[in-house]
Amino acid sequence: MLLPAMKNQSTLKLSLLLTALLLLSACSSIQYQGVHVNKQGRTVVNAIDEYDNKKIKELTQAIMGLGPNIVESEAQFVAREAVLYPKVLANRYQLMSPPLYHNVLVNYGKRPRGLCYQWTHDMGQQINKPMKSLQFYHAVAFRRNYWREHSTLVVTAKGKGVPDGIILDPWRNSGDLFWSHVKDDKKYPWVQFTN
């Protein structure tokens, strides 16, 4: 028979073990087949599924709505790369889901990259090409709050600021692009990142 203190300690250990197993079983590796970047620097996918195709079209229209002089080919390029390039990054990062679990792996050196600011940087490198009608910002929310700080890329019409843009956030849904007008994202109070 266990003494009450030992019983409570055993119950606590068992609860912690079961919680850890439950959390780990909910974590999954994310791997995309048939996706790469070609020599011209564009993301190539063997077959774009209906979900991604619809997301590209909707994001293109949203970007076109950022201003009266948006160049359609630029909006299409940004939307396509914003939706498809995170798949390339997910493979490079050896991505695990959910995002906070992947962050732990990166912080302990078990994964090469994949923190939100790294997604922002790498997406910016891919998408931020010289454009006539669009510009990009590194946006941040809850700056210097270790547990809540979050970074993302924001696209705007030339001459506009972060509040007038669209969030391009591949981190939030583990490589499945989340996008929204900045003003509609109630989860994060976005501002332009400054050193």
C-alpha cells in the first residue's frame, strides 16, 4: 500500500507523463513532396491543389485591392510565392507542428530554422523583389515580450504603411500561409519592426 504522499507523487508523475505523451502525439512532421525553387528563383510545385489555387486567387485579389495602381503581375507573383514558398521552407526547416513545438526544437538546436522572424526573413528574401506598385515590411507584435512576440511579412501598396497592408504569415499555421488585412487580425497588434 502506498503512503498518501507517495500516492500523490506517483499520480503527479503519471499525469505529467500522460500529458507529455499526449502533447507529443499531437506533434507531427510536415513534409511537402514535389516542391522546389527553380534557377530563376520561382517556386515550382508539381501539382497545385485546389486549396492552394483558391488561396492564390483570393490573395491576388486582396493585393489588387490595396490601391488603384497595383500591377496585376506583381500581385500574382506575391500571392503565388507567399502561398507556395512556405512549403519549400517547411522542408528546409524540417518543420514540426505545432509552431511552438518547432520553436522549442530550434531553440535547443534540434532544427535549423523556423522561428517566426526567420520565416519573415526568408519569405522576404524570396518575395521582396523590386516592384513598381508594392512594398514590404517586417512587422512585429508584442515586441520584447518573450512569450508573445511575433514577426511577419506585410505587403502594402507603394507609399503605404503596415496598418494599410496584408499580413503574410506562414509561421502561424505551420507553413500553411495565414493572410489577412492587418486591421482585421485581432490576435496581434502589428507595427513596423525597427531596431
